[in-house]
Amino acid sequence: MIHVEHALTDMLKSGIQELQLDISDEQIAKMIAYLSLLSKWNSVYNLTSIRDPKDMVRQHLLDSLSAAPAFKDAKNVLDVGAGGGLPGMMLAIAYPEIRISMIDTVSKKTAFLTQAKTELGLKNVTVHTGRVEALQVKEPFDVITSRAFSELCNFINWSGHLLADGGQFIAMKGIAPNQEIERLPDGWQVEKMQALTVPGLQAERHLVFIKKQLAPA
């Protein structure tokens, strides 16, 4: 197992270098600890269809980290439909100064997230179980994100009440979701769309940045 862990650590490190992220060895060790926890729970709870740890490094960890720079100035982030904690857990480890909340309707997934938070000592993480449209918080979020959660229209309609004034949605998508963008709810607009390159993955990835349109003065 130690040999496997070394191989996974090397793979993650080289991907992080390729992404030019400033992440310490201690943070990388936490990411690998998260991965082994995800693998362990996955055998019982089926948190992800990806089984091979090397594929998990590419398709989960590096995929999430490729989007990380978009979040570096955020203060309070919500990950909707967090599942096994992607990108939320990676953001929480990469940016310990940012508060990261994660919500999912499936209690076995949020039980895993709570366990991971405890085992990894992530004091900046909050986990919610339930539907995002029913969530109420004291302080709205400056960034709300999701990874392969739902169509953009639903994502905004269900979680728009949680976004702070001047805040933005950052949706992680595969191919550019042009048709979804055409169906955005009234009053919302795409600020920009950014293509991502994930080390070791030959797949299209895009970030979609969405903000509320300002009412004409």
C-alpha cells in the first residue's frame, strides 16, 4: 500500500506542478489521505463510479484542482451537490483561509464528508444535508459552485437565494454548455467561460462564471 501511495503522491505532485499551483507537501499529503478515505468508503457506499485510485487522482483531484485558481479570492464558498466532496474538499485543503460549505441530499455522502472533515482536521469546512433550495444561512456566499450537478438553469433557480450581492456562480462543466446558457433564468448572465486543461485527461472541461445582471440605473 505504501508503494501505491508513493505512486499516487508523485502523480498528484506532477499534476499540481503542471497546473502551477502553490500547494505544500503537507497539503498534498492531506489530499492523498482524502483519496484513501474516499476509496475506503467507496467500497461500501458507492460514492463514485470511479474505482481505480490513479483514475481518481486524474478525474477527481486534478480535475477539481484545475479550477482552483478561480476561487483563490473567494471568502465563503458553497459547493452544491457536493457528492464525495469535489471540488469542495480540494478547495478546502488548497485554501485553508476560505470557508467552504458543502451540501448534498444523500445522507451517506454527507456522512462521508463529515468524517473526512474530522479525520483531515479541516476547520474551514461545514457540511449540510438536504435540498439546496431549502437551505438558509446567516451569511450568504460570495461564490456558489457545482461540478456536474444539474443544468445551469436549475442550479441558479435552486441556489440563487444563497448568493451574496455582487457574488458569482462558478459552474464546472465538461463540454461548453451553450444550450444551457441560452436557457439561463431572466436577470442572469454569463460573465465569461474558461476552458481548463486537466493533466493526464484528454477531456473537455469548462468553467462558467455567472452573475446577476445589474438593473439599469
